[in-house]
Amino acid sequence: MIRRLALAASAALLLAACSSASASSTARDQSTDVPFTGCDSVACTGTINGAAYEIVMPATWNGTLLLYSHGYRPAQPFPPSFDPVNTAATPVPGWDSGDKELGEALLAKGYALAGSSYSTNGWAVEDGVRAGQEVYDFFTANVGTPNRVYVWGDSLGGLITEEIAENAEWVDGAAPLCGVMGGLLPNIGLALDTVYATQQLLYPEMKIDSFTSYEEAVQAWEGAASRLIESARDQDTDAIGKILTIAAVVDAPDQTYRFDGSDIVSKVSGTVEALLTAVAYGTVGRYEIDQRFGGNVVGNVDSEYASRISEAEAESINAIGGDGAAARNAALLDSGPRVAADPAAQAAALERGGNPTGAVQVPTITMHTKADPLVIVQNQTLFRDRYNAQTAAGNTRSDLVQTFTVAPGTYSQETGAPYGAGHCNFTPESRIAVIELLDNWVKNGVYPGTAAIENAMGPLSGYSGSYAPGPWPNPVTAVTP
């Protein structure tokens, strides 16, 4: 819900005073009443090549089009909720589920909103990129000519956003939010690490690759979920030590939307919840991905697990599982049978599954929660490393600003984290702030420094100017092949 719009609006007025000018941007068209063809004359909802689209225009258009890409939608009902699949158009977060307040707030500021579904569900990056291009083409041919186009999106939509921004000449700014910025292969590789470690330490009969059907993948998830939940519920200290070992090798957070991690019970509960999410993508999600690209897209033949457990993590594991538990668990992981990738499937996934290069072409602002159990925050480290490499090679034309939100130290399980913990759990005000910061950067050349971001997001967004994520947990997949 939009709880502090007045604060966000007034903060935007402070940007120029709190930021330094960017050398790479120049002032843009400042028109605030740009002509357009209204939706009484243009079909602002419909379908383009199998993807539903929706365009929503403000009463007075400021000339900026916000083109939104939604997050991952399963091809078949997905654990743990197994809700029906969604194919609705989404011009702004929440719009397709009936929450219109964020969209209405952006419309009140004069932005045009557009977005679509994709022609397929699942890991539909190439479909999402195509849908974005086609909605843009439709808009410019039928509605109006934007002075600026900002692409933005959540989760898988953040990955799609960056793919569009790196390759489409019509983009002026980008805001990938909670995005899979490391690309498909590192992330699904981490999901494989999770199911492999679960198999080796807790559920030896679990199948972890080459699923022959959706039902078989669901069965694998259900069995693993039961084992993880029962081990924690029964207070089996050996099993809990193994759960902490699995979390250590994949850097699963012990804080989630529901669990604040403020005591050992909450930490273990949060860890189990995070691992259940990863196992879902390592089984049911993996089945769809492997079907899409024709085989195992990742393997763990070269992975070394013991080296990923830090001294502090080993101490925690040993404190619960007994002396030497961390070393014993790591030895089991390093000696277990491995899964090999199919080279052709991996090549197809690399080409079509999303692989941002870091060659930033337009002003770009990312935002990520510190404790994200699905798309871990270290995705931003991978992307920053790629950006730095591209910058050193002279392949970037603009700049990158990464923002992070950190959850409060405590919150109730009933109300959940207000921000900072959970996948894409941002306040509406922080989302609006990112768009306004990006707009001021593109239009006026005002680079969004830390003070400007703090002022724009406000004190209740969880924004931290000092937080920085650590390295990607698996060095083997840190650099995409």
C-alpha cells in the first residue's frame, strides 16, 4: 500500500540539492504535457503474438513511458502454494492482482505505464524480451512518442529488463529490481547445489536431475520438503547441523519475510524456509528449464563444497551437530556422485536464458533486499564484477547505482518484514523513489548519490548506504561459461 506518498513526493524535490551532477548525462526534454492518443481510440489491452498487454495512460502525460517486465511465472502449479498459473498482463507491480495503488501513484506523477505477459510461462527470458520490444513498438505506433523510456522489472523481470537495456537502442534508463542479475546458469547451478546437498545429507533416495515428468519433479520436492521440515520440527540436532551445512554452501539467508532470525529457533525456521524455496527451483523449476533447453543446463562436477563453509559457519554447525559435524558433512558432499551438464543444453541456456554482460548502456539503478531467499543478493556482486570488467574494457556508456534494503532486527511472524527480507519485499515508496531518482538522473543529469537515495526513499524503507553483499558462493559458477 502507498503509505507515505507525501514524503516520497517532497523528498524528490531535494534531489538536486543532495546529489552531484553526472558527467555522462545531459538535460532532456522537460515537457510535462505530451500529446498522446487515448485509450478510447486505441486498444490499450489486447494480445500481441500470444502475450497479453496492457497500457494505462495518465490524465496528463509527462512524456515518460515505464515499461514493466513481471517476474517468474511457473508453467505449471508451483510449490509450495501450487496456485493456478497466471497469464495476465502486468503494467506495474500488483496491478494484475488488483492492487492498483502503486500504479495510481505513478499515474498521478504523469508516467505512462505498459507491460505484458509473455507468450510462455517458465524461464521465459527470450519471450519476455520480445514482449517488451513488441509493446514498445505498439505504444510508439499507436499511442504516442515518448521523450524517455525506462524499463523496469522484478525478479526474472529484472533479468529481462537488463537484457533489454543492454541491447535496445530506445531505452533511456533501467531499474532491474530483485533481479537475477547473474543470469540463469549461476542461479540454477546454486539450486542444483541445494538439492544435491539435501540428497547427500538428508534424503539419499531423492532424485535431483533428469526428471521425466512434472509429477516426478513435484514428488522430489515434496519428499525433500518433508525431510527438511520434520528434521527441524523434531529438533534432531544432527539433522539441524546438516541443514545449516546445506545453507552454508549456498549462502541461504536465515532471515526471511516471516522469520527475523533473532534467535536460534527463528534462524533455523528461516533457513528451512529459504532452502524450501531453493529446492522448489532445483526440482520443479529445473524440470521446466531442462525441458526448455533440451537437457541438464548445469552440473556440479567441479564444485568443491568444504571450501564454502566459513569458520563462523563451521562453529555454528558444530555447536548444534556436535564436534566435527561441519567437516564430516562437508566430506560427504565432496565425496558424493555428481551431476554432469549437457553441453548443448548449457549452450542453449547461455544463449537464450539470460546472461547480462554488465555492459551498461543507460543510467541503471538496481535494488535488492539483503535477505532474499530466492534470488540471493550476491547476484548484485556478480553483476557489479561484470560491470567493472566491461568498464575497464571501455564497453559501458553509462553508470550503475546499486541499492540495498536491510530488514529490522526483529519483526513478528504474523506481520512479516516491512522491507529488506523476502523476495522483492520493497516498500511502495522505495519503488517510487527508484523511478524518481532514475528520472532525475536521465532528465537532469543528477547522479543519485547516497544522500539523495536516503532522502528519496525515506527512513522507513530499510535503505542502507553502507551494506554490500559478499562474493558468489560457488566460485565455479561465478563466471558464466
